[in-house]
Amino acid sequence: MSKSARARAREPVEERTPSIEYSLLGLLGEKPMHGYELYRELGRKSGLGLVWTVKQAQLYAILARLETVGLISSELVASAQGPARKVFHLTAEGRAAFAEWVREPASRRDFRLDFLAKLLFAEKKGCRAATALVSEQRRLCGQWLEEMRARSAACEKGSLDALVYRFRVGQLASMASWLDECAAYVGASETGARTKTNTSAKTKTRKRASSSRKER
């Protein structure tokens, strides 16, 4: 892969599709898929289907771009049901790019789509990853809210500027409140996972103890 291609691979995702490229990397990290499989995954009424709506032609264009910059590769695989299909695989560079993206909190501009996609994948990685992501996103959102409140306070009372900033403060306050709900959700999931692990460990211990007594 050339230096220019590697540089392009590290560039931020284009504005018109803030996180869909990384979402595709995440899906291919789970297993190799052909284009129509990816299209069906994004067309579901749950998971990423609640975040992204993409036309099939647009999806194939994105896949071609990801392959050009070396984040995915493809191979033709024979199909018993028709013509050979192009199956896409995640490359090592693609895996590294995805891992870096999913760890980082979303920007304020792209929060609505970016964070939802990140949270879906972080949860798949495990409770700790989801907890770390939500915690960092809450911290960042708190900063945005503090800055916006300061700007609002500096405006002339009764002015249109003040009205605009109150709207933005309200948006960020709602975002912060929703992130609190996210924290509660991932916290409950983490507690449940620990409880399940502890219960499983205790069960194994009891079985070993029972087996040992029988042998004696």
C-alpha cells in the first residue's frame, strides 16, 4: 500500500457519511461478507439498521473506496446459487482503523449517527469497552455544555443570539441526560455480566467439590 493510500486511510470519514465506512469495517471484522449481505444487515429494523439507511449503489461505491485505500480486500467466491460473488475481508489496516475509531468519543457535529454506531460495536466488544466509551462521551458532552452555557450567559438578554444559545444549551442538556441513561444501561449490563461470571465460577467450584467427594 502506498504512502498516499495510507494517508487517505487515516483521514477523517467524509462529512456526508460520518461513520458508515467504519461501521462497514466493524461488520467485516465480525466475518467476511459479500455486498448484498452487508446491504441486508444495514436494512434490518434493529442494530445498525436504526442508525443508517443506505442505497445499494451507494454501499458498493463505499466498499470500492475502502478497498482502494487498503482497509478491505475482496475475492471472488463461487456460488451454487448463481454467479461468483465478491466477498469482502477486513485487512490488518482496516482492523486497526476500526479499533481506533470505536474507542474515541464522537464529535458534537456527528454525535447523532457516530456515537450510536460506536456504542453498538463497543457493546459487542464487551461491557468494559462500552463503559469506557460512554464515560468519555459524557465527559466531552459536559465540556460542550459548559462552554455553551458560558456563551449563552455572555449574550445580551432578550436578544436573538441569546435565544439561539438557549436552544443549543437545551440540545446539549438533553444529550447529557440521554448519555446518563446510556451509562445506567451499560453499568447494568456490566453488573449482570459480573454476576453471571461469578455464578458460573461458583457452579464450577461446587461441581469440582462434588466430584472430589465422590472420588473419595
